[in-house]
Amino acid sequence: MVCRAPSIGRSPVILEAFNYQFERLTSRTGFSQRAHGRCGYPSCVTGCSGADALAEELEQLVPFLIYRVMARGLKRAAIEYAKLSLSIQEARVVIALQPHVTAGVGRLAELTSLEPSALSHILRRLSRRGLIRRRRLSHDGRAVEVVLTAAGKRVALLCLRASKAHENQLLNDIAPNDRQMLRTLLTKMFKNTEGWDLDSDISSVATRIARSPRVRPVK
């Protein structure tokens, strides 16, 4: 019998976070490398019940579930947006502009969850392609708003259609009431993140990972 933890991709950050969470969970389930000399994460070849319990617990973690759904969804979206010569982030920006036609840079960063520096680079690329225009407001020379050009509106409509198609695929076989409940819960979850000191949290986690002892899988 071979028991395996869920696939986590190859991102070094994700791997580090997974390893850290794995070690925390193993201490709670009583499953450890020391107790099972042949075991090494992310897979176990001894068939021990501790690894099965760990994999099951990981698969029920909400952040882990969201990541797995988004990992597949982003791959699918990347393929569709590449047909328009857009990255996922660029498509996200033009989609965010579509309902509003214009938006301030600050509001756009909030809608797209992009860092201002990253958003600035994206806007520069979209501007060079003739999809957006940036202009300063007459009543406040320091404020800048972003406007879709005619070409940008056409591309934004295509991106919006693709995004809705992705949503329909994700929500396939899910009842309308459950779909609305999912939207409500996700909105509440996002609201729960308001006030998080993300810069401080990231620095703290990075320091903790750097200082924690590494448990190497047994080959």
C-alpha cells in the first residue's frame, strides 16, 4: 500500500509552507519520521495510518482546498488569456475596468489585489498595447484614473466572457442556492482578512521557516 499526501506543485514558497504545516500536523497525529524510519513526506511507503490521517486532514484545510482549486483554475485561465496575448494579471485588470469603464489606480489595485508596483508595470504594458489610457484628474493633478480604449473594451469583453465560462465550469453540478452560499461565504472570508498586517506576517513566517530545523525525506 502506498499512501500519498496531496500534490502541492513545485513552488519553493508553497513547498516550504507545506513542509512547515506537515511538520506541525505530524506532531499532532503522532506520525513522525523518527517513529517510522522508512517514511518521508510528501509520500509514505510503509502504509502507516498516520500518513493517511495526515493526508485526509490536509485535504480538508480550507486554504489548502482553495489553493488546489485556484491552481487548476489559473492554469486553465492562463491558456485562454494567452490567446489574447495577456497574462492572468493583465486580464484581471481589464476585467476590473470593464464594469466601471474608468477607475483610479488605488481602486484598481484594491479590485485586483495587486501590489501598486506590480500594477504600475501592468498598466505600462497595457498602455503600450493601446488597451488603456492613463490621465490625471482635472480637479486633482496628483490623482490618475485609468480608462479602457475602444480596443481595450473589446479585449475586456472577451476576457469577461472567458472568466464567466471558467466560473460556470467550476460551478458545474452545484445547485443555485449552494452557488450563492459559496459566494456569501467567500465574501465573508475575504472580509475576515481585512486588517491583516500581511507584510509583517510574511516576514514572521519567513523568519520562522529559516530558523526551523529541516526534516529531510528519506530516499
